[in-house]
Amino acid sequence: MFKKLIWFYRQLARRATGVLPRKVRFAVFRNMIKCDVAPPAKLVLKVAETREELEECFRLLHDAYVAVGFMKPDPSGMRATIYHALPTTTTLLASYDNRIVGTISLIRESPLGFPMQKIFNIDKIRQAGGKIAEVSALAIHRRFQSMGGVILFPLMKFMYEYSTKFFDTRHLVIAVNPRHIGFYESVLFFQRLKEVPVAHYDFVNGAPAVGAHVDLKSAPKIYKRYYDSKEPAKNLYRYFTDLHMPNIVYPDKRFYTTNDPVMTPELLDYFFNKKTQVFARLTDQEKRIFREIYDIPAYHEVLPAVPEAKGPHEGSHRQHQRFSVICPGTLLLASEGSSRTYNIKVVDCSLKGFRALSDEALPLETQGNAQIDLGRNDQCSLSVIVSRKARSETDTYVFKVVEADLSWRKFVNALRKASIHGDLDNATRYLE
């Protein structure tokens, strides 16, 4: 009875704030925030990696989506989409007392794009530079839905830290039901992509949707302005940017890669062939894309067959595949009898080249030496040429590798042939 009474008053408060002006209403929402800055040890946040963890996340998502009409019940009891099968998608989970009670997925851009791209234009976001990820598949166990942000806010903090520190993501985009957009706008400062909600969003069973976006590069300044004067439980600026939360367990990785692929051939077969019909419903084009993404024989055995490619599909893949990384380094360039060292950050690489960020302008068509940290205990030395500026981003440069040492060749070959991030621990076996 007591819980029902609390629920009644919360609903009454929401209706009352609904008549307030937008600015006042959003201030009220922010003042209602209550974050636990020291959550109990029984709460654990991590990347879903095992079959059991992924299955629990997909079941939790299925039940949550069915309950609100975002999907029809699936015989598998799970919601596993085509995007969950990609190595560029990471599923985060929150477990409480060894039971998964929350999940959210981050979908990095791939040849399949984003779910929301089918209905929202994100060209202006691309023009700002930086990588984009769509926030999707959020679900909280019904036991915790009436308990404020006990699970939601730790999961949001995990998402923020993972995106900014490990996923190399500048922009987060979402497509949410209109009744939920207020939380993202008022609390997290997402900006709407369109004023008018989309009437039918097929990805969630035709439910209406509103698109929104937050730039994580500028978000801390906004959070500081609105939250830094508040008490710790309401200070989302400190909560997101300063607070160390030991409940978060990050993947133990040898190299500074940004993606954390977990889908082995066995897991792909289990979730997308045996338990659901995701692979059976792929178009021929999608089948080709998956075979190019998972260009390893063991994966081709579980991926659906595809007709022989003709015309523009033949030879469309890169000769040297690029991989997303976030590796700090230094660049030594000699010019007119003097030398200078620049700080750079490699953001993607191939065997013959890489792209890197630099806060300072670099002289083009100049040869030098790059020292790059590939991981905690792995470094390499390369002879490189600063070829040109990247077309899409003003602070990004394209480098050509003139001479690579053994560490670099081992690193890139490991990225090319490893199936999951755990395989990279033994990178020497991939050296050709």
C-alpha cells in the first residue's frame, strides 16, 4: 500500500509540473535528481561478454519493450537486433546482487549505419567532427523502476565514462518516445534533432519517436554551469566527470582499442541463427556487409550464404582495413636544421598508415619519426610522412607509414585477425 501511495504522489507531481513553463519545468526536474555517490558493492557495472550475460540483457530488454508496446513478444523471449551482432556495438549491463537489472547498448557507426538514420538526418552532427554512437536498448528491471535513479544513474555514468574514455565517442544520438524526451533534455541536455516527433518508428514497433543529440565535448561545461553548485547527490557534473565509482569494471585489454567485440562465431550462431531469426531476415546487401565485417573463415560458417556479388560489390573492400584505436604518441619532425616534437593521438590505423589528432598544425609532406603507445606495455617506432589533412576534421591528419617496426606489424595483424578483444592478449601468434 505504501509503495502505491508513493507512486500516486509521483504521478501527481509529474502532471503538476507539466503545466509549468519549459525552463521552470526543466529546473524542477534537475532539482529532483538524487544520485548515490557511494552505491553498494552488490551493484556491478560492466560490458556484457558471456552468453549468459548477453542472454539476460536481451531477455530484460525483451520484457521491457513488450510491456510498453515497443515490440511484439518473440518466441525466444529475447530482443536481439541486427545491430547487436556487430563488433562495433557494446552492450553495457548493471547487475545487483548477481542479477542483471539494467542494460543499455552503444552502437558505433558501421557500414549498416544507425537504426535512427532511417528517419533522422544527422549530417550537421557529422560536420562537427568526431565519432558518433547511438544510445539504444535501454531497459531497467521493473523492481527498480520505481526507485528513482538507483540503477539508471550509475548506468548513465558508466555510459558517459565508457563513451569518453574508451569508446572514443564525441556525439551521442538517441531516438526515444516523446514522453521520455524531457529527461534527456532537462537532465542530460540533449538537443532535439526535430521539433515534430516521428509518428511511426519501425525499430520499436511503430511507436512515435523524437531524435536528440548531445556533444560530449561541450557537455562538461554545460553540466558544470547547471550542477556544480548543488549538493553531491544532485551534482551530475561531479558525478559524471570526477567521481570514481569502483562498481564499474572495465574490460582488461592489452591494446588501446576502442571497440570491445565479444561476438564469437558460437555466440553469433546461438543468438542470431538458433534463438532468433535475425540472420534469416537479412537482405542480400546486409549479408554481404556482415561477411566483409567478419572476414574470417570461422565466422563465414555461421553467417547466412549470399549470392555471388556482381557489379559494384566486387572488390569494394579496402586493400588495407582500418581499425579504430585511441593511442597516444609523439611525432618528431625535422625542418630547416631544427627539430620539434608534437603530441598526437592515433584514432584509426592500417598496416600502411594511420589518422591522428594534433592540437597544433603539422607541416604537410614532411617525414619524421612517430613513437606510439599501443597499450600499457606495448610501444612502436615508425618512420612516417604527414600526407595531408583529413577532409572531415580540421585537427586530424593522415599519415603514411614509410617503415614499420615489428611491434606495429604485430599490432595491426592482431587487430585484423582477432575475433574478440580477448584474442589480442596473445598478439604474437598473428604476426605474418
